[in-house]
Amino acid sequence: MGCNQSKTLKIDISAPINQHLQTTPNQPIDLAVLGPESWQKVCVITPYSDNESAARILGVEWDAENQTSIQYSDSITLLVFVEAQKVVAFAEHPRRYGDFTKVQPPCLGRAEAKVVREPNPRKPEGVIFLIRSQ
């Protein structure tokens, strides 16, 4: 891993996502307005991922194991912002504030980075899964 990747910006995007889900639950969340200005794609890294699985998803090596708790935690998903084959920012998003584990494909370009609440007729007050907006 290159030394330049050890200074990846950790950001907090959970508050605006949670607020959006509480105030406008039926409207898409536009991830393009979150994170640094210059990112090109955002990728979801799911619980228990290691560096190898993160690299497969991101298309670039990144030290997720040492910069995050994703390898050992099932309470978060990582939203990783990539620009020009470099991770420029990441967020450890608590799954209780919107679960991104069902987003497919796991990486979305900035123009298509919109997610919506997945309908859950069995338990609407339960986990809020977020899926790609069509």
C-alpha cells in the first residue's frame, strides 16, 4: 500500500442520510451531494470485508483493514469514494441508519448514485434497506 493512501479522508455522512430517511422517506437519496467534490464513483463495502475483497470491489488497493472496523463489524457498511483510481474519502455508515448492503452493483458512478428505501411489507418499522434507484 502506498503511503499516500494512509491519509484518506474519513467523513460523516450518516447524519444527512438519517435525516433524509426521517423527513422524506419516499424520496431518493442522491449520494452525489455527499463526500468530496471530485469523486467519480462510490462503492459499498459490506461487513466482514478484508483488503482483498475491498480491492476487488473498488478496483484499487486500499487499506480498509487498518483504516476502518469493517473487517470485524457487522454494524456498519463502508461508503468509499473513488477518484482516478484513488480512494479520496470513506464513511463508516451505521446500518441502523440505512443499510446499503443490498446496493447492486456495489459501485455507482456519480450520475447514477441514487438510492431509495426498499419496501419491506413484513416489517416496515425494521431495518431500512437501501437499493439503487432505477
